[in-house]
Amino acid sequence: MSILVKIGKMNIMKLKIKQGLRTGGEKVLEQKTIVLPRLDNLTPTMESTALKLMEEAGELAQAIGKLRGLSGERVKMDKETVLSTITKELLDVAQTAVSMMFVLEEQYGVDIQQTLDEHIAKLKRKGYLK
Ligand SMILES: [Mg+2]
């Protein structure tokens, strides 16, 4: 379910994937729900959010590269700091993705919920979900 919630002056997008939680010994699908705000001090566009998404994905890759020592540089950060940086960059990616969803909904009339339903169906079809 994708819903737009208003908390004070802040619009937030709550994305929640709810898959028939079953009882009676059947497996329950693990879920993660995150709530991220609609940024109200920016005027994002599809292009600006797409570019920002790539920038943030690059920062995430850079942080992982530091953890793995992929660049050949000596890593000056301790593992805990690198993991914290990775987590922060991952949230930057998620925030930017949510910002782009707001743009698609508000500026292009895209139905995120319908596309989310299709996404879940695709995951099942490909065998990523039982
Ligand atoms: Mg970042």
C-alpha cells in the first residue's frame, strides 16, 4: 500500500508492502516499512531526481568500495564508520527514489500503487517471492 500522509506541515510517503500475512504455521513474508518525507524546500523534476539518484547510488558504491578496499587506497575509516556511511548513503538513495515518486505522481499523474502491485507480481513471477 502506498499512502500519502500529512504530519504537521510535512507530507510523507509511506510505502508498505503487505502480502497476505498467514497464520497456521505458514511462512510469513518479512517486510520493511520506511517512511520518508516529501521534501518541501526543493523544486525537484524528473531529471533532477534521476540525476540525484545516480549520484547517491555512486556514493553508496564508493562507501562499499572503501569497505572492501576496492580502490587500492588504504582505508582510513574503521569498519563501523564505513558501515554507518553505507547505511546513510543507502537512505539517501531511498529518499531520492521517494522524491522521484512524488514527482511522478504530482507532475505526471503516475499511479505508484498500481505500479507497486505490478512490481510485486513481477517478483513472484520471477521466483523471488514464494
Ligand atoms: Mg549521499
